[in-house]
Amino acid sequence: MATKGSSLRHDAWMRLRKNSMATASLFFVLLIIIACFFVPIVGDWTAPNDADLSATENDTIQYNTHWFKPSNYQNLDNKFATPSREHFLGTDQVGRDLLARLLLGGQISILVGLVSTTIAGIIGITYGAISGYLGGRVDNLMMRIVDILYGLPFLVIVILIALLFSAYTREASEFIITSWGWDSELVLKFANLIPLFVAIGSIGWLTIARITRAQALSIKKLEYVEAARSLGLSHYSIMLRHIFPNMLGPIIVYATLTVPGFILAEATLSYLGLGVQSPNSSWGILLQEGANYMETQPRLLLIPSLIFSLTLLALNFLGDGLRDALDPKAAKD
Amino acid sequence: MTFTRMHSSFTLLTIAILSSLFSSCDKQNHVDEATKDNILIIGNSGEPADLDPQVVTGVLESNIITALFEGLCGQHPSNDGEHLPGAAISWSPNDNFTVWTFKLQPNGKWSDGNPVTTQDFIYSYERILHPKFGAKYASMLYYIKGAEDFNKGTTKDFSNVGVRAIDSHTLEITMRAPIPFLPDLTKHYTWYPVPKHIIEKHGGMVAKNGEWTEAGNLVSNGAFTLSKWVLFDRIECIKNPLYWDSPTVQLEGIHFLPISNAYTEARMFFNNQLHATYTLAPELISYSKKKYPENTKLDTYLGSNFLRLNVTQPQLKSIHLRKALGHAVNSQAIIDNILQGGQEQATGLVPNMGEYQAAKEMFYDPELAKEHLAKSGINPSELKLTLLTTDREGSKVIAEALQDMWRKTLGITINIRQSEWKSYQKAMSDLDYDICTGGWIGDYPDPTTFLDMWKKGDGNNRTGWSSEEYERQLTKAELTEDPLQRIRTLEDAEKVLLGETPIIPIFWYTQCYLKHQSLKGWHPLILNNQPYKFISLEQIATVPEA
Amino acid sequence: MLSTILSRLCQGCIVVFLLLTLTFILIRMMPGDPFTSDKALPPHIKEQNEKRFKLNESEIIQFKAYLTTLAQGDMGISITREQPVTKIIKSSFPASAILGFAGIIIAIGVGVPAGILSALRKNSFIDYGTMILAMLGISVPSFVLAPILASNIATNIPFLKVAGWGGPFDWFLPSLTLGLATAAYLARITRGGMLETLNQDFIRTAKAKGAPALRVIIKHALRGGIIPAIAYVGPAFAMLMTGSFIVETIFQVPGMGQHFVNATKELDFFLLQGVVIVLGILIVIGNLAADIALVAINPRLRESN
């Protein structure tokens, strides 16, 4: 059994490798992740003019010589700067470095995608597996509940969850800052995001639940599950030992496909003013702000859109490639 | 079977598209088309809540209602201080401005031919003040003697309210105190008459069902009358031939389009689909100024943008800290770099208007700011303040700029908390904030429209601040008979307010909007309440080209 | 068949009722109230307005009162505008229906052929090319795509307007923006469905027997491969009709999507409840229509029912 499993996985990997689009996408996604999460670490993040306050007034800004200076601070005197050695992609409407915002925004967007998917995955898989495995009336009821939730106005839920959680997260973050002495900026940054994770995640589990249920329904009819049941194993151990592991492949694939969907959901929420809140920014915020300057400063819309769309495209292709590679039925030829 | 159905629908759609191809092709330039027909097309930034002057509270409703209805006094097309005859042909106050007498137009008519009489006005005032009607803007009529008591239900009898019919065309209004600015008030839609006979037909005085304001039912006394209202799509008004001054009216009609997206509105203007807008997004101002300099209008507007400080917050109890925060704000930088709408740096709350001289208490002075911070004895690193803001009118960008200014000048780190609109309003009312962005648009050109709200317990105060001295000055002003002396006292009151700095004025608004060259007679007005009857459209040879 | 439809409709009624109940509860949990605004209302006026909408009563009494009027076909009056909710829905339904219908036609017209094509030429350049194009629909947010279409396409083609809702020409750009995203999902689902069917034994047998390729595809593969796509189209249609807030505001379309966002933001309880009922009914009908279509295409399902 064990060797067969690993060879299956090996086959899948080989199939993925053969799919040149998926491989290219994989590299692109890795590149974006590295850029967003590691490049900012090596950059110089001190605010301009911080050391010398009089500098702004005399208009002689001291630039230090660090090779990468992606300051995320404002500099109203230097807004809409065109790309240069100081600012590789130029600056935005309040003089912030666009590249810096793109990288920092990418961190948030990717985090939203990953964390929300994890939350949605945990809820959805558990719910779907229980529904599919138990079947019958319970299944019918549980799926009707999913139907109802599908129809709920998404925005109401998001605003509500964001508000309910923001009250708690604010208290919690104050507690952490005062009693544990953590860096307040960092704590607040994350506290700010938790409502969004929960809001998107708690809506997004519905589709995953449906897919998991379908998987569970088909797996539980297979001989070895029947065998396990006739041996008198408990529901719990059947689900944990037999159903879950066999569902994992397709579910991971769908999760990959969910990540771009959630990144897009965050962008849409930000467009409506309900997404990531200041001082955080995300790709969604950049796109929304950029769209406002479409006529005047197309660069502010085009560069973020390009990165955003390419990343989403790559994630989608990667997901499709993974599905083609892992789906045993498609694998027959 | 589904496919065949879809197929047939698709064919239908194709036919529909083809058939309209020829009819639509010649309508490329909507503005020129409309100009030929003498129809004004205006982008009106949103769907009105209603067209009932006594129900609505917003500016965009006012834009339509001023076309349909007319108050006692009329708006001059270019001079804010001058009052033209409206529904009243003449008016006069007594010596101390406590009793005003209005003579109505002898041939004033509703658009269905019925005469506009004193009874319509008295009926309207009773309606808006009726406790059961629950008009949100009833307080605009509290200047009438006894009005507040009647509205609050303390007196049940409307005859206790100071409005009286001397005859069918003479109206006498008794004020609660000397009110020299009553003609200005009567230009506000809350003071407009509504047709008694129509309202009685559709449910009576206190009924609210939106029935009488439907196209076909609505009867008005203004230069135009409602001909079509398609919800969220368009409102069409046509010239009212029975209007007393109808020879003056040049336009055949006005179309108001409820375009809620400011960028869409601007795009539609640039694409020649609109003659004018009432707004222009800040992000588009510099673009529009460069590309369409003749069309971009930045006019002074009766509004003030300021920060509220929650004076019940322990650290903000210090006046020195509040002043330090105030003097560290470089308003000019915000105006030049973010707003770009030609706004004026606010040195006080009330902008210059008429005789009122704006205060000069608040200005950018980093040294003074640091001095105040030192005097407050507060260590900047111990300060934990949050700036509450919302997602409207670029207030987020302003908040980020403020955050940066306070960090640079005072070394204070301030966190920004951005909330959606309702939560932001609620947090403000509950004093659940430290500092928050905000603004106020005046309802009528008198300083009290900005000053009354800072009284103790006023629903719009929202700072926790109050001062006996301030309220004493306001009361003194209200009892002053001499208009000039009254203004001076109000100026003193504002100094008391700014001296304690529960608010930090940032800028005085401008009205930024787009206007087509063919539009004549549209002049800058402080409330931008354009009297449409003086507006005309002229064919122009050149069309702005992108 | 008829009994199945009837029982599904009954289930649908329960779904709509529960949806309404949940919305009713959730919208009342939101902070603030419908009368919170930038200019505060005096307490006695606020009280009068709350009384008018029975908001001063307990939630249970409010719900009962709402259901009673609803049973008479009255959805109440919008709190933020003096209009009956039924009138608002009636006037915004046509635009939404047109937008949804045109959107779904574009989605099917683009998505299904793209999906079939890439499934037939799996891992070829045609596959990648069509999938890239299709996926651009999901990868470019509509609030970026819509203004770009408006300022770059509409200004250059004489009969297209940048925004506004007059004749059929004005339908094109909004439904294109709306349809492309759905087209992308549809292309993907069709591709997956087709791949699965093409790998099944009966197709292989048919191919091996030397049946003409095109006939095999149309007669056998498409029939099976299209099933997931049809299951998706039903609910997608409901979502297209009601979930088009962004497209509606950018192209100035007087549709229903804006009410979901605005009624939520302004806490217009009755308007939100009204549009949620419409959405629920549309979802139920959409699912039902998809099921019937599935049975029509695949007679084998009829027996299993």
C-alpha cells in the first residue's frame, strides 16, 4: 500500500511537471511569495525625514544610500513621482513608494487568501465529511442549511462578523500590548486583519463543504469502508482513518482554487470600503485607489492590476494543473 | 428544450439590437441633442429619498425640489445676499425682526391651476411640525414662536404657533426672538409650501406613503413640474406653464440622473451625456482642471471640515494637548496635495459670510505646537490615541496625512481606525473615539447654522465638550435686536469655542463640479442652490474634445 | 416528475422563509440604527420615526407584523426612502433581468465553447490560450475591468455610452463585464466535465470503432460533459441578477444589486428583507430549472428520481 501511495504521488508530480503552464505558474507564485515576504526584510524601512525634522521645511531631504529603500511613509512633496532609482515603480498619490506598497499589500492579500482558505477548509471539510458520511436525513438537512447560507446577503455577514470581531480583537490586542509588551504596531496590524479572515473564511466554507460531501458520499460506498464498518469500527475512526485521507487530494486541489477567489473577495470588499482597514493596505486597496487615478496616473492602476491578475492567473493554473495531476480519473491516459 | 428557448431569446435579442441600431446611431452627442430641445441634463449624485420638501434631509433632494417648489423668497442667480420675490411678492419685518409679514403673489398657482394661498403655507408648517409626522428637519422651523413646543407635543394646539393668515394672500409669522435672517430661511426647502388639496387626497396631513410625490400626482408651485420619475434611473421635470413668472423661465425641462458613482458621473460628463454635475471626485480635479479647464468649477461652499476631539478622554482633557494637535496640522499641505479643490485653510469653524468675520485662532505653527505639548506635560511616547475615520470623501487619505504630520512634528504615534459609515456615526455619538474626522454643511447662510450644534446635549456636538460661557454668548446674540451687534456676539462665542479647542478646523469646503459651456446663467452661489428659472442653454460651436 | 418539482418547490419555500428569518435577525444585530446620520435627529423625532416602523417593539412582534403584511403582498416601506419596497423591486427588476440574462448568454457563449475546445486539445497551446483568456475574467476584478471598458471601449465606439441605461446598446458593456467572470468559471467546469467524459469507456469504444470524431463529441461526450456546467448555470443566473452592485454603479444601471449593498450599509431593514426574498426565490427557481434541464438532457436521471 505504502509504495503504491508514494508512487501515485510521484506520478502526480511528474504529470504536474509535464504541464508547462502549471510549472511556470508554480514558479511565479513562489517568486511573488518570496518577493512579498522576504524582500521587505532586507530593505531599509526608516521613514524619510524622521531623523531630521527640519529637512522637510528646507526641502533638502537626506536620502541614505541603501540599495533598496521602499519607504511606506508619506511624502506629500514627492507624490506621483515617476519611476526612478529612488523609487523603482514611482510613488503614489501621497508620495509612498509604489513597490513598497505592492510588496506589503501582497503580504496582506496572500495572508488573507491563505488564512481564510484554512479557516474555510477546516469548517467546510468537517461539515461536508459529516454530512456526506452520515447521509440520509441528516445529510439532507445539513445541505439545506448550506443552501440557505448561500442565499444570505454576503455583505451583511461580512460587516457583522467584522464588527463583532473587531470589538474583541481590539480588547485582546490592547491586552497583549500592555501585559506582554509586544510591538504595538505589529499586534494592531494583525488584530486589524482577523475580522476579515473570519468573515471571508466563514462564508467561503460552503463550496468546500459541498465538494467534500460529494467526495465523502462516493468514498463511503467503496468496499474498504464497508469492510471497516462491518468490522465494527466507530464512525469517528472510520472518518479519521479512511475517509479523510482519501479525500485529501481533491480537497487540496479545490483549496488551491479557493485562494485566488478569496484574494479577489478581499479586493472587492476593499473596493466597497469594508476590506482591509488603514494603516494596512492590500492589493485590493491598491487597485481601488489606482482605479480612482485611472485617467491621471494609469501607472497606479496598471502595475498593481498586472501583478494582481498574474498572481491570480498563476494560482488558478496551478490549481487546475494540480487537479489534472491528482485526479485519478483524468490520469488514465 | 432549454437550448431552444435560449436560442429563440438570443434571436430576439439580436433583432432588438439590430432594430435599435438605426434609431440610436444619430444620438451620439446627448448634450447637443438636449440643448436643441432646451432640456438641461444634470448628474445629481444619487437617488432622492423622496421629493416631499418636508420629508427629505439631503442636498441632492434639494437640487430637485428647488426646481419644483418655491418658497416665500426666491434665490438671486448670482448674489447670495439678495432676495427676489418668490411665492411672496413682498415682505417686511417689524422694528426688531420678531414679526414678519409676507404678501403672496396674487396670481400664484399650483401646477393644477389652484391658487397658492396663505392656507397652503399654514398647512405646510403645521404638517412639518406635527409630532405625528416626525419630520426629520422640523427643527429648521423652531425659529417660529411656539413651534418647538408644538413639535415636541407640549402644546397640542397649532394656533399657539406663531403663523397667522391675515387674509388669503397675507401671511404673518411671529418669531421666538429677533430673526433678521428669515428670508434666507424661507429659501430652504423645509419652508416651502406643499399643496394641501393634493395631500389631503392621498392620505391626509400626517400620512407618509410616497403617494402624492409620484409623477402624475405631484403638484408644485415652482418653475417646473414633475413629469417622469423612474426610480434609480431618471427624474424628468418640464416647464410649469402656470408658474407666476413663467415668461422668465428659459428651459423646457430638466432631467436629473441619480449617478451615485462620482467617477461614472465625471465620465458621463466628459462623454457629453451631461450638462452639469453637482460633484467632482477629488482624484479627478487636477486631471479635469488640466484637460477641461473651462468646465471645471471650484466654488466657495458653505461648509467646514474639522476634527472632533473627545474631551472626555483622559489625555485629551488637556487643552494644551488639544492645541498642540491643532497647531501641528498643516492644512495647506492637505489642500494642495490631497484635496486640490481650491479649498481654503480654515482658521476657525465658521467661514466668512456676510458681515461675519471668520476667526483666526487655528493655524499651522509647529513651534507653537511643540510648546503646547511641552506645557501639557504629556510624554509623547505615552500617548495612545486613535484617529477614527470613515471611507467617504477621501477622508482616509486625509487621516493618513494627519497621522504623518503628528508623527513628524510632535513625535506622536496615532493609530487610524477606519469604520464603515454607520459604525463611524455610532462611535462618534457614543464618544467611543479619541479624535475623528468630520464636517458640517450649513443649511442657511447664518453663523448659527455652525454654532448652535456645540450646545450641551445637542445631538451633533459629539465631543463631550460644553461651556456655560459659550451658551451665554449664544443666548445673548439671539436676544440682540441689532443685526450687526448680534454678529459680533456670535464671533465672540466662536472664540470661546476655539479657545478650548474641542474641534480642530482644517478647511472650508469648495463645491467642485463640472459645467458645460452651453449652460448660461449658472453662477457660483454659496449653497449652490441654483435657481433654475434663470438658467438657459445656448448652442455652442465648439464641443470639448477629449 | 411533477411530484418531484412540487416537493422541491415546497422545500424552496422553507428555504426562502429561513433565509428571510436569518436576514431579519442579522440586520437588526448591526450597530447603529436606520436613523443614524451625519445630522443627528432630536430624540422625540427619532422616537416618532421608530414608532412608525414599529422598531420600538420587540423583535418578535416586529417579525409577526412583517409576516402579516407580507402575506398580503406588502413588503413594507423602505426606511431610507419613502417608497414601497415592492415598487422599488418592481422598477429595478427589469434591468437586473436583462443584465442577468445577457450576462448568462455571454457566459455560456464564451465559457462552454472555450471549455470544450481546451478539453479536446488538452495541454496544447489552444488549451492554454483559451484558458488564459477565460481566466482573465476571474483574475481581473470587475471594478478594474469596468472603468477600463467604459473609458477605452465606449468612448471609441460611437453607439456605446460610458454609462446609462437606455437602449440595447447600453446592455452590452455591463453584461460583458458581468458575463466574463461567469464565463471563466463555466469554461473551467466544462473543461473538467468534458475531460472526465472523454475518458470514459463508451467514448473510447466509440472512437475505437471508428465513429467520426465530431459526431462522438457532439452526441456522446457533450451530453455527459455539459452536466456540471448546467448545474452551475442555474444558481449563477440568480447571482448574476442580484450580485451586480459594482457593475451597476459603474455603468449606472438601475438594477437590484445596488440594494443589497446600500440597504445593508444604510440599515434599510425592509428593503433588504424584500430583496433577500427575491434572491431566495431566484435561487430556488434557478436550481430547479437546472435540475429539470439535467433530466431533459440525461434521461437516465429520470429513472433514478
